[in-house]
Amino acid sequence: MLSMHLAALTDGLADGLPDGVGDALDLVGGFDDALTHGLGRLGETEAGALDALAAALSAAPLGASAAEAAAKAGSGSASEEGLGVLAAGRAALLGAVHDALLDRFDTATGRVRAIWDEPAPVPASGANLLAGARSWLHEVAVTGWRGVGHDLVAAVDPTVEALLAEPSLRRVAMLLDGLAAELRASSPVATMARVPARRWGDLWSRAMLLTWQDGAPAGAGEPVSGRLLPLGVDVHEHPTGVQVQVHGVLESGDGRRLVRASVSAGKVDTIVGPAVWGVLDGYPVLLAALAGHRAVEIDGMTLLPGGDLLWSEERAEAGEPADPFATARLQLDEATAAPVPPLERHPVRIAEPVLLEDYRIDGSDLVMDDHRLRVELANLPGSGPLTPELVAASTACVGLVRWDAGGWSLRPLAVQATVKKKPVVAHGGDWALGPTDPKVVKAQAKSGDAVTVLRERAGRLLRK
């Protein structure tokens, strides 16, 4: 089981960066600096960074197009098509970094991963709306992050509203909405002491590529039936939206596979902590499985080649009790990991479920003998019972091994701990049907349910 491989895991991940990773990240950093400066007024250093990125791609199919796009951008005439090529080149470099890091993880843990089978292209739709999004991204790139102000951010609002009205384009819409929200909160960006160039570069390039690829998921899905055994839930929260991503093992006629099932909803910034589950109440089967630690029987649900289940409540039914720790101990080693679609190949996308046991926490590190792994204690979601103190008292953890900020870390999804000489088990989805901590319940009752209050107000406004 993976809990036996902590030494191999930490040793395998601690041998420095794979060859070429540092150089690739430097090239991406140069592009991001140019994007911060603005592609409409590049200096010699920024133009050189674009040329260096294009040179690194010279042997790739993108090579000639990247060189042409870099030359045009360097002369102050960057086109939407050219920026799409440069965004693709940036993504290709980060994809190579992702592949090298994920191969190191798989080698260290012995995880078996399926091979990606390139799907046929998906015909585009919503071309006019996507062109509007692409035009705004072009203007942002030409202006540069340092030149972004409230007027430029507000210009994308009608496009986002139109994209949100089309279900097939909501992936692009949510990404643009999130980027615009961050820019709006930071405007005028020129006054910022430090621009989050890598993060905004990631968001910008991904949005640009999605406008060319229609925002559709890679590859046609296949209908699958069987038993989904949840391992844990990773909550991704933004002021304007929330997504819960359930990592689990799918038992079906094709064996055991590691999969993810994600559901999301829009929200406002006042809905935080345990209240975020309220906007996801359209998924009662999934939420009940998380709160009750139960398996889910699925029938004909679509599974994408990258391991994502397209969640459908109509095709899900509550199953028998299933302890996530027992699932991890008995099933995790036997499950095959899904391949990663090309557009998803980014280092920060790495999130591999593991079970770790018989350790102690020293500061922010998980320690066993002389082996250490950083634990993400500062960003535990407020939507569940996991706290830094509880994680620090734990000796067993189901979590996600991630790579971010230049190093490896563990994001806890569930822990087993001893508190006041009593065993305690806590999972990130324990409060999916409402908090169980009496203190949190009392505080929520005192302040009122934010989702219910907002829905009542919205109802009164509509009746008027």
C-alpha cells in the first residue's frame, strides 16, 4: 500500500528537479514578465524572452508559428492568432514540466497510469462569444498587467454574462469571471507592490486556449457503471464560485480506476465556510455519500479519458457504508491512474491521492524517521472540520501529493488523530449536509444561513 512508501516517495521526490525543468520554468517566467509589461510596448529584454520561448519550441510542430508570433509581438503587432500560438507554446513547456514531475511521482510510488489516446477534434460552437472573449484577452495582453484598470476589467462583463447563458461555454465563462474578479480587486494593478505574474499568466493562457478549443473537455466520454468509493474531497473556493472535487476509486467491469467527480456552483463572496455546501444542494446523493461515508452506485455515468466523471444525480444511488481509510488501505494500490489530457498538463494540476500513516507533524512538515514532506496547513478549507491543530495531532492521512511553488507538498483530505486521549476521524466532506461541530452549528444559527437568507431576499425582489 502507498502508506508503506513514504521513504521511497520523499527520497524519490527530493532528488532535485528533473533535467530541463528549471530551464523550462525560466522561459515561462520570461514570457510572464513580458505579459506583465504589456505586449504592445515590449522592451529589448521582454522581446528577447519571447524569442527564447519560440527558440525552445523550434523542433516542435509549433516552432515556425511560434517564431513568427514572437517576431510580430516584438514589433508591436501581436495578433489574436499569434497570442494563441504563444499561449500554446507556454502551455507546452509547462506540460513538459508536468510530465517530468508526474513520471517522478509514479516511479517513486509504483503507480500504474494509463496511456493517453489522442481523441478526434471536437467541432467548435459559440464562435462569436468565444471571439469576444479572445478579443478581451488580446487587449489585456497588449496592455499588460501593470496597465490594467477598472475600465478594462469592466469591459469583459457583458461577454462573461453571455457565456454564462450557454451551458457548453460555462467553463470559459467561469475562468474569465475569476480572472476578472482578481483583476478588479487589484485595480489599478500599477499600484501593486508585486504582481502574481505566474498565476495570472496561467489563467490568461488557459483562457486563451479554451477560446480556440471551444472550452470542451478533451476526448469523448464512455458510459461506466459500478461502485464509486470516495477517498476524499478537495474544495476549490473563489469569491464567485465553488467546486468540490471528489477523488475516489471506481470499481467496474474494467477493474479499479482512480477517478474524480466534480460539481460546482456560482456564489457571492459572503457565502463562505460551511455555507458553501448550501449552493450545492442540487446534488443530494453525492453530498449524502460524503457526509455519511458511503459508496455510490453509478449506472451509465460518463467517464472522460482524463479520469473525470461527469456527475449526474439521475445516474447515482447511495450505496453501502465505505470508510475512506479502508478504501485507501485496500484499493489504492490496485487502482490504475488516468492519463492526463494535453491541456491539463500543468505542474499545479498534479494532485495524486495517497495514504500516509505512522508519522508525526513537526511544524509544517510530515515526518517519519529522516523523511519529510511539507503539509499544506495554511489553506485548509473552512467548509469542513479539518483544522491545523487536528492535522498536527494526526498519525494517518488521506491526502493529495501536489507540486506548487517549486516543491512537493501534501494537501490533507482526511485524518485520523488522537485528541485528549480519544481517537478522532475527520474528513473534508463531513459537513456536506451541515456542520456537526456544536460550536459551528451555534455560530451559524446566530448569524443565519447565508444561502437561505440570500434566496429569500432574491425571491422577494422577484415577486416585486
